[in-house]
Amino acid sequence: MLLASCGGTPDAARDADHSASAAKPGFLPDRVSYLQKDPRWASDRLGKSSDTMASDGCVVTSVAMALGNLGFQTTPGDLNRRLTRTGNFTPRGWLIWNGVSEVTGGKAQAHYYDTVSDPLITQCMARGDYPLVRFILPNGRSHWAMVVGRSEAGYHMRDPLRDSRSPLVFPRRADAFKSLRCIGRA
């Protein structure tokens, strides 16, 4: 249960607490967002690899956002240190998904799916889990983001590469996603 690294173009850093935003029907609470290129952790290495949070930390950043929205006190830098300390990266710097449970003392977990579909994403959200989806950026790199809702316009997501006050809309169906993991309470 491993995941690929990610990367893309640089954007400004943000660490916004959107506690004023209440969840709308069909949306999960959206209180915590982070950027993987935040200077507080941008140069931190993923595990023992040469990859950094800035270049390939979209997964860790997305997991940190999901955990933060679930009420866990963490940042991408803190989560990366915990995952590294507990050996939850491959030598290539890819997250080992079971590490989410390990670093939260079994209080949170990552649900791993072999397929991606609109009903699976909806099921995750109905349980209160935060879907993390992998898609391909225009530059050909693999990238992960956190879904917070869906409307007729598409999936509303927090992208760890994009600085935005509100979730960005991904105007395509789930068949555009290559992978799905859902982060929720155990």
C-alpha cells in the first residue's frame, strides 16, 4: 500500500485556518489548509530520500490537511518528521499508508482503494473521511489533493500546490483520478 510521489510548479506558501467556514450539505469541514512549499518545511526530506516536501510533498501535505480537519494537531512538517521517525517511507520517499494509523496512535487510518469512482468518493465523504485523489498535472507529474466536497461544477479540492482562500473546483468526474485514499478516524 504505497503511493507515488508528486510534484508541480511552485506557488506561494499558506497556512490558513478556515475555522469560520462551516461545512455545507455535501461538503466536509474545511478548516485547515497547507502548502507543500511553505518555507517552514519546504526543504525537509521525505524519509531518507533526496526528495523534499517542496518537490514531492503533496501526499504528506494532503494527509496533514485531512488530519487537521479531523481535529488532529499536526502540520506537514510535523507529520513528515513522525512518518520519517517511524520508518513509514520507502527508500524512494513514497508514503507507506499504514503509517497514518501508526503516527496517530491508531486514532486515524487511511482507507486504500484499488479503483476510483464517484460512488466511492461519495461513500468516503458520507463517513466523514477526507478523500485524497491522485491525478496527472499538465507537466506529466503525478499529484495528490484533498477533496472537501462536490457540486454540479465538479470536485472542490484543497491543492497543496495552489494558494487559494477557498477550495479549487476540479471540473471533471472521478474517472480523471488515478488513485483514491480516504483519511478518517479509526
